[in-house]
Amino acid sequence: MKWTVVLSIQFHVIGRDFTEHFTITQSSVSGLTIPAYMSLAVSCSNPCRATSHFHPETRVQQGAKGTVSYDDSVGVGGIDPELSHYKATFKLINSHHPNPLKWTSAVLYRCDDALNGQGAGCVIPAFLPTLTYMTQLTEIAKNIRRIQNKGPHHYGRPGSGNPLHRLVNEAQRKRNRRIACGKKVVGSPPKGKSCDEYPFATTHEGGHAVPAADRGWAWVPEEEQNSQGGFLKKFYYQNRVLDLDGFWVAV
């Protein structure tokens, strides 16, 4: 018996319930003159719960399908990385195959309630989202582009292999700002200007964490600098970017 299965899940940035779709796209059975049937059991670890809605006697053939519903009751402040575990049991008429087929999902998913005021939600952390909001801030975008292009590692630039990683420790964020844009470093700003550093102070690459050739600063309009923090928070929350999660910056 040979068969190909497609499993698909759409997670919700805000919402702890999601559904997996299970579809047999190809199937071939040799040596049998009677149909084969299967049932499917799925599990995940607490606080995640999985319920299979795959019919217990589904014929193994192209087009056979079913669903699995999930709920993750991760608590406030909690982070729950998960893998799904599958067990397919086969039978012929009045006869069960003694060895079920077992496998584990190849991709880890994560539900959390760690974003203050956001509510719980789920993502695939291996997928790195791309921040594009900075393109709305002309001078900040120009500064980011200059620094991304000048350094040998191009931190944050899509395709560089070196993403930025979110930092949530507020004390370290302040230190990053101080050593990158403090008055002892850059002096007093011109009227209507503010110091903009890259990589962002809200990342583990901020401050002096990366080589000097890969970081820098520039004077930018205060109104742009005042907007940047809100854009970053919006991006982090929209994509459930937690501490140490990677992301790209496209400008």
C-alpha cells in the first residue's frame, strides 16, 4: 500500500482553536482484491487537545479526507510549542492490520498568551515574518538601507541569512539605546531631529552586539522616530514575534 497525504493547518494570530485538513492525494494498493480502510488518531501534549473527525472506516483511496480540530488552553504568559502525533490503523473486511502506522508532524507550531493585552494565538515559529512598515518612514528607511548594505553580514536584510531577533528585556533595550544613541555617543540632536539606530534597540542585535561595520545611526525627523516604536510593536503583535524570534526588515 502506497499513499500520499497532504496535511494543512491555518493558524490564527488571535485565537487558540484551529483545524487541520487531512487529504489522500495519491493511493495505490497491490496484492489486494478487496478495499482497505483506515482510522486516524491524533494527539498533542497538554494544554493542547486534538480531536480527530476522520471517519473510523475511511477507504484508502485518492480523495479520501477528514479533519482534526485543535484547542490549546495555554495560560496567560504561557508559551506552548507543539508537535502533532498521528496513528493510522488499517483494516480489511473483518480483519485489522496488527501494525498501525505512526508518525510525528515535521513542523513545530506554537501557541502562546505572552503578548500583553493581545490574547492567545498560534504560529509556526520557523517562519520568519518580514517587517515592511519602515518603508513609510522615508529617512529611517534610508538609514536602515544604508546600514544593511554597508556591513558584511547585512543584518535583517531578506536573503542575508542573518535575521534580527526580538528582545523583550526592557533594561537591555535601554542599554542598547544608550550605547548606540546616547548624548555621550552622538551629541545633542539638531532641532527637530532624533537619533535613529540600526539594528533596532528592541533586538538582540541592538546596541553594540554586532560588529561596528554592521551597525550605525543617523539623525532623522522626530515625527518619524515617534512613529517607529508603534510600527515595531504592531509588527511584533501581528506576527506573534516573541523574545529571540527572528524576522526580516525590508526597506
